[in-house]
Amino acid sequence: MTEASSGDAKQRTGRTADGRRQLRGALAVAALDLFAAKGYEATTVEDIVTAVGVGRRTFFRHFRSKEEVVFPDHDERLAGVVRELEQAGESESPMAVVCRTAETVLEMYLADPEVSLKRFELTRQVPSLRDREIVSIDRYQRVFARYLRQRFAELPGAELRAAVTAATVVATHNHVLRRWLKSGGGFDARAALREALREVAVEEASGAPPEESDGTEEVVVGVVRTSKSTHDVRDRVERALREIGGTSV
């Protein structure tokens, strides 16, 4: 075996960091292709590993289930978002940090458009996967809200302001992302998100701080899809939180 072919074989079995990433990606793409061709329920783990040319044990070293292969590296990506927020300087405005981090989340989708676009089509057809996608969105929103609560701690209405701002940023990100997915990756999502988040930041800077609620009920705000402007989104989220009376996210 030549040195080159030995290196290829090593990557193929996932013995290097690059090899593991490539193998995870290959498994994800193969799974999504099979789900599209055969249907999600009809596709087995055996079908996926056969398509890639690896064994079942290799699959389960990377993924705990067939469902998880649809969302490769989600936990790792979320951890990266947490690190980015934690490493942000205190001198930088919290809105600037959260908006920049939202752009980082978008980059994660744009970095692997083949998987992102195929997953989008699949989650539109399989309710259980769509539900999981909503849960993953909520996790990002919780991370943003936790960071903002810390940064807004000395401001009036810190709890509500953090919840509203996190929900608005996530809704804005999701709106742009879905436009990009529906277009088949056919427009400049980076520029669109940057412009939309600029509007969110202006609203945050100019808006009066919301009154804090005395409610104790914990409410998770999950804004997933919207065709409304960021101004409308912010108003609706804030109004809903006021009416419910629970502001913890």
C-alpha cells in the first residue's frame, strides 16, 4: 500500500480528526439521500452503512440513532456558540455579541449547504424530525437569553428584555435561513442576516426597557417561522410575555 493510499484508508476509518469529520459527513449525506429515495421510516442503519462502505459499529460510534444522523455535530456546534459568548469581552455591547454569534450559527448551515438543503426537505416531511429541529432552535435561544440576562443584570426589566431580545434574534436568524433554504441556497444569506440584525440592534437601542413581571411561571419562547418584520416580531414577543407573566427562558 502506498503512503497516499494508507493515508486515505486511515481517514476512511475515521482515525484522524479530519477523517472522523469526513466520515460523519459521508454518513449524513448518504442517510439523507436514502431518506429522500426510500423514505425515512423505510431506511435502516444497515442501508446507510452499506452505502458508505462501513460497518454498523462505525455508525454507532458517530451517532446514537438514525434520527441523530440528520443533525450531525449539533451538540458540538451549540458548544461552540456557548464558547463564543463566554469569550466575548465585557467592553463589547451585548447586542453586538449576540448578533455576531447569530451570524456564526448561520455560517454553520452555509458551510455544508448539501446537508442543510437536504435536511430542510426531509424535516418538512417527517414530523418527528421537525419537532427535533424546533427543540434545537430552542436550545440556541436559551443560550442567548442566558448570556443576555447576565449582561442586562443591572438594567430595569433585565429578565424580560433578555427573553424578548433572544427570541427576536433567533426569529430573525430563522427567517433569513428559511428564505435561503427555500431558494435552494440562491441568495446572499449573510448580507440579508447582517442587515436584518442591524434593524434588531437599532430597535433594542431605541426601545424603552420593558417592565419586569412578577410572575413565577417558566415559559419557553420558541419563535420558529415568520414572514413579519423584526419590529413586528419584537412587539409580538414582548406583548405575549407581558400577558403570560412568566419571563424565564
